[in-house]
Amino acid sequence: MFEGFRRYRVRATGAQINLVCAGDGPPVLLLHGYPQTHAMWHRIAPDLAKTHTVVVPDLRGYGDSSKPPGGADHAAYSKRAMAQDQVEAMAALGFERFSVVGHDRGARVTHRMALDYADRVDRLAVLDIIPTRAVFETADQALATAYFHWFFLIQPDGFPERLIGADPDYYLDSRLARWGADRSAFDPAAVAEYQRCFRDPACIHATCEDYRAAATIDLQHDRAERRRVSAPLLALWGAKGFVGKAYDVLATWRRYADNVGGEALPCGHFLPEEAPRETLAALKAFLPRK
């Protein structure tokens, strides 16, 4: 995977970020989701690098990026801190303004980045999410059933860490199977990479901290937020997944952003792996060209 990509380890203010980069053209930052790594973009990044400069990092706490302590308030895993990492990593590579594509947790980082760094984000694509605040404020039995992990991972005192750590491969595989419409869509090499990273107890803990932050300090930031996303926003979601069935995705995003478009794709939650051709086509039509 990622043959011909250059590999970097960039020191940001709060973490060291592992990433790969290739291509020539308008810069695009690709942010992965839970419980994955930058490897989830392996079917998108090489083709996109033919027309764009593509930067594909591991979020802090994930993959081979560093895993700092979360702190009593989980601030180290706030989407504000995670967005700052990526802005600083892009600056270190020489990119002061760029587009961002985020899936799942990476899309939540993308949303915060577009608010805190509006002068840096040219446009953004968010894959298979609605805003965090909207999820918590509309939670019902269906949401709690489909997104049970949101409420499991935020439990304190190492409880989820211990249970997941007893069999991390089983837990990870169950997430891919539960959220994806087609388990066979996942490349074994990518799954092996997810397993390698997720077997690290520090990764399990850090990813729990990501969710704990979402339920605490991220909500505080979101509820205090008075700005809207001004950059063009593309929302894509899986037609066979929960988000598109439970929400009017475009109407929801239009409460938070000024210029919203998007569509459902024929897949479950993991768009870049389940529907790479359709995802790539939608991104190429949306992203700036040379």
C-alpha cells in the first residue's frame, strides 16, 4: 500500500504525526476514522495523487502517531487539539491552505478545523457523519443501539480498555463487520495494519480518550460555538448505513454550514473501502483542480 509515497514523522505542538505524502497539484489532507489508520485511504490516495498533492496522516492516538496523555478533562484528544496537529503538519510540509477530507472521527476533526482555521481550509468533505452536537442532542434508542460504542468507550477508569484489550482483534473485526455493508470489501493487508496498531494498549486507551473528549470538552466547544462553516462542504454517506437512514444529512449540515452539497453512495459506513470508485469520483468533482 502507498507505493511511491514519501513517509514523514512531523512534530506538532502536542504530538508527533506519522504520515505519507505523494502527488503534485492542489493539496488535500485525508483523515481516517475509528478504529482505523491512514491505511483506510489505500484505494483512494494513489489515484487522487495523480491530480493532487495528497497527505495521509494517522490522527494523534491512532496508528503510528504519538499517544499523549488525555488529561483529566480529555483535552489532549479534543477535536481542537487534533485539528491543530494536522494544520501544523501541513504547514511543516509547506501547505498553508488546503482541502480536507475526513471520514468518521477524522470528519469530526475536519469540522472543527474548518471553524478554527477558516483561513487554512479551502473546502472540506465529511464522510458518513453529522455533527457531534447533533448526534448527542437527538440520541434515542435507535441511535444508542447503532452507536452503542459512543457510550461504551466514554466509560471511566479503564473499563472499556480492559474489555477491548482482552481480544482487540475480535473487537476491531466486529466493528468492521457491524458498520460495513460488505465485510469482504476490506483488503486483508489493511485489516492487518489496523490490527497491528489496535493491539497496542496505548492505542486502545487513546481512542477511548477520543470518544471521552467528544462527550465532554468537544461538546463544550460546540455549544459555545457561534461560527458557521463558510468553506464549501461536501457531505457523503453510505446509503446502507445508519446515518442516512436516521437523519436528513444535508438538512442537518445546513444548520452548521453555509454551502452544503452531497449525496448517498451505495455502501455502508466505510465509503473509501466499500465504494472507492464512487467516493473518488465525488471527491474529484468537488476538490479544486490544477
